[in-house]
Amino acid sequence: MLRLRLFRSFGSLVGALLIASCADPALQSLTAPADAVGSRGQASNAVSSSLTNPADLQLRALWWSDKHRSPLKVSKRIDQSGGRLSIPETGFTMDVPAGALPGPLTITVTADDRYVAYKMEPSGTQFKKDVTITQSLRSTMLAGQPLRNQLFAAFIPDDNTKLSGKVPVLEVEPSTTIFSRLDARIPEAQVWIIRHFSRYMLASG
């Protein structure tokens, strides 16, 4: 059964957007259009993904604009003080806050070669605080294109699930689409919150 995780507080959303801006200076000039797909929060640059009837949702993974020729991954040891992992080639950033982990842990993130999806390891890792994921859309099929369908960050329970066509997901995570100030129709990044590993994809309904 599909489970929808809602924001624990508006503070989580604001914090995620601040982290996203720090992760990529270019995102500081982004905002959300008045008629953007999704629901607008109190922050002017926050357009949050929400579901009124999750049972009817059919998700399709976004594609990279160019298929990656070799696996792209990053590994980093993160301790109780927190830290950041990034894959510049895909525009991916993970921010782990202080106190999210009980002790040192080596985290590995591997990008899918065709779809905007990531395997995050060690599988089954649980976090005590919200971990923020920021995904630039500049290297995806949406680059420079108006957003026509709502975006979702989805948890896939089976690492062997094929991402072609309609993909079964277990959770839809709290997420926000950030738009360009130069053209309010153009999405530039998606920011979402996770509390556990292992496999996530960015998808449209």
C-alpha cells in the first residue's frame, strides 16, 4: 500500500529550502510561479507536492537528458556532526544535519544511468533527523521546459524494480519544486526530505 509521509512541520520545509540555496548559489535566485503545479506554502518560493488520493497515483521516473556512460557515485564517512555528499555531474546534494546519526557511518549514493534515481547505502539506514536532498533539474528531461505535471520524490522498496513505465512506490516524500525567477514556468530544482534509505526516484504523475 502506498504511504504518504507529510511534512512534520512548516519549519522542515523552510529549512530544506535554505539548505538547497546554500548547496547551489544559483538556486538563490529561484522562486515559484503563482500558477505553479502543486500547493503553495507560506514561503513564496515553496510549491509543495501533495496527494489528495494516493491510491490513484501513477508515477513515471524522470529521465536524464543524457544517459550516463559509467556509474556515478559518491561515498563519504558522516558522523554525529553531520555533513554533505554531492554528485556534481547529476546535480545531486544530500545534507545530513548534526544529530541525524548515532555514530560514524560511510554513506554511498549511486545514480541510475538512465533515470533520475539513486540507490543510497547502507540499505535500511534510519535517521533521527530530516535529511535534505536537493536535485537540480538542469541535467534532466525537464531542463528549460515548463512544468506540466506535478513532481514527486518517491521511495522504491525494491532495489531491483525496473524504472521504465509506471513504477510501484511505497512512499511519496515531502518535497518542494523551486522555479526560476527569470521564467516562472521553468522548474530548476526539487528539494525533498527523507528519514531512511535506500532507493529514491524523482517522478511525475
